[in-house]
Amino acid sequence: MSAEQQPRREVVTGVPRGARRAPGHAPARSEISEQTTLGATYVRSLMRSQLRAALYALGTLALLVGSLPLLFALPAAFGGTLSSPEPFVWVALGVAVYPVMWLTARWYVRRAERNEQDFSRLVEGR
């Protein structure tokens, strides 16, 4: 057979087999942009997870601030070993509170970013 008589080869390209979607299922991104019930469920799920993280952070800070009066009453409860509770109050307010607040804020930001990454993976289908 000469070069002219050999069958012509063609390369067929398409979506890789692993990336094909089941027929009838639109990607999550189109569900959200078309404002379907499923898309609204996806967005509601993200909003719920973000709200949950915010409420945990708020609860932690409320416990911290709410327990301060009890902490300030401790020196008086133990017979007033301190001549004045003011240095204890200043140390508690000036030193001890800020690391806890910083750690809570750091946890919240990381949790919120993780929620958004999970949502992005869901929407993009990764």
C-alpha cells in the first residue's frame, strides 16, 4: 500500500471520560446562577456554615467577657490576699484577654475561608 491508499487517521478530542457528568445534571454553578431550588440550597448551606462559625466565635467571646466579673471577684472571695484588686484587673484586661480574642478571631477567619473553599470545590465540581 502506498501512502495515498492508507486510511486517513483522525484524532477525536472531547471531554475526558472521568470528567463526564451524568446526563440531565447541570453543574452547580449553573444551578446557582439560574437560581434554581438546588442552587438556593447550595447557597443556603454556605450561609448556614458561615453563620455557625460566627455564632461559635461570638459565643466564645461572650463567655470570655461574661466571665470577667467572676474573675475579678476571685481575689475578694479568697480573703482579699491582694491589697487591691486593681492590678489583677489590669493584668486580666490588658494581657490575658487579647490572646484569647486573637485566637478566636484567627479561628473564625480560617473557618470562614475553609467554608468558602469547600463551597468553591462544590460549585466547580473538583
